Amino acid sequence: MKNIVILISGRGSNMEAVVRALEAEGWPARIAAVISNKPEAKGLDFARARGIPTAVVANKEYGSRAEFDAALQETIDRFAPDLVVLAGFMRILTAPFVEHYAGRMLNIHPSLLPLFPGLATHQQAIDAGEKEHGATVHFVTAELDHGPVVAQARVPVLPGDTEETLSARVLVEEHKLYPYAVRLFVEDRLSIENGEVRILAPAETTSI
Ligand code: NHR
Ligand code: GAR
């Protein structure tokens, strides 16, 4: 049974998709906690309603990124996570924090990395005249949005798309992609070799 800690900052719809898939598909995992850096994050309500432990580590109460990350790490580690899942978590994390969770922290980023790291990805894709856009699940490394890629989902960019219409199209795919990727981790099917992710075949089921 793997312990998963999910970090959010807002709506938490990707967190919700992971929780629902875990429950519906009976993964050998539990959501040990949902933690937000924003006390008002909507996603906390969903977690509380499901009886999932929640915590808030409010970044604005800390004087530096190092102090915030230290407090966040202490809170996360109380739940003994095998995996930390960033789901719309909006604070850049310091190198020591990232190193502590090396190989066991995933992020979903709303672009086809390496295109458009950072913020405002949908508008950037529109402005660049991209025909395709999407989302990427990657292991988190110190360099923002540069970690080894686990999986990507693609959508078309359509004429007349706005940030709103395009982000909504991408989000539908995120809600399938993230549960798929987290499940691979839970089933020990991800390995990182020379900075690249390998997806391993499912374990054989033995029959009698
Ligand atoms: N930290 C590291 N070291 N590496 C990554 O790959 C990270 C990370 C922290 C968050 C998620 C992310 C994304 O998917 C993520 C990946 C926030 C910002 C940002 O600029 C950028 C990327 C991501 C999340 N945040 C501002 C900051 O100053 C605050 C913005 C706000 O509060 O709205 O931290 O792209
Ligand atoms: C998602 O689209 C996620 O990919 C993106 O924010 C949204 C969060 O939605 N993440 C980032 O932009 C990270 N910089 P959610 O809170 O409903 O999951």
C-alpha cells in the first residue's frame, strides 16, 4: 500500500480525478493527505468531504522560500509519503526540497513540454500559433518543468480558441492523464534511466 500526498493551491480538479480513479480502480494506494499553500483552496472542501486528512501550510506566513519549503516538507513527511503529487500547486520549490523527494514527486503541467514551461501556457500556445497543445506529467527536478517526462496528452488548437476554451479542452485530458501516470507509479512501473522515464510492462498475474 503506497501513501500518496497531494499538494494543491486552488480548485483541485486534478486531485479529485486521482482520488476518484484510485477509489474506482482499487489501486494499492491511499491518499494520506491533501495539503494546500492557500487556506481558501476549493479542493480542500472535496478532500474534507471524503474524510481525507488535510493541512494548510500558508506560504504568506513565511519570510523566505527556504522557510516555507522546510515547513511544507515537515508537514508532508508526517504522512510518510511514497509519492508526492503536485496538482495545480503554484509555488516554485527550492532545490533542497526537490532533492528530498527525488524520484518520488510528480507534476502535471499544462503544455507539451519542452514547449512553454512556467505560467500562462495556454495563451502562449495560442500566441505562438501552435496547432497542437496539451499537458505533460513529469518527475519534478530543481529546474522548473524540466524533469523526466512520464506521459503527455494532446489536443488540437482550434480557430477562435481563447485561453478559456483551450484550457478547458486540455483539462479534460489532464483528468485522464494524471490518474494514468500516478497509477503507473503506484504499480512500480516507472523507472528513470539516464534522465529518461521507462514505462515497464504490468506485472504478470499468476493463475492456478
Ligand atoms: N518546482 C521545481 N523546482 N520544479 C518544478 O518542475 C516545479 C516546481 C514547483 C511547481 C508546478 C508548475 C508548473 O507546472 C511546479 C513545478 C508555479 C510557478 C510559478 O511561477 C511555475 C510553475 C509551476 C508552478 N509560481 C510563482 C512563484 O513565484 C507564484 C505564482 C502564483 O502564486 O500564482 O512561485 O508549471
Ligand atoms: C491545471 O490545468 C494544471 O495543469 C495547472 O493548473 C491547473 C490546476 O487545476 N497547473 C499549473 O499551471 C502549474 N503551474 P486544478 O487545481 O483544478 O487541478
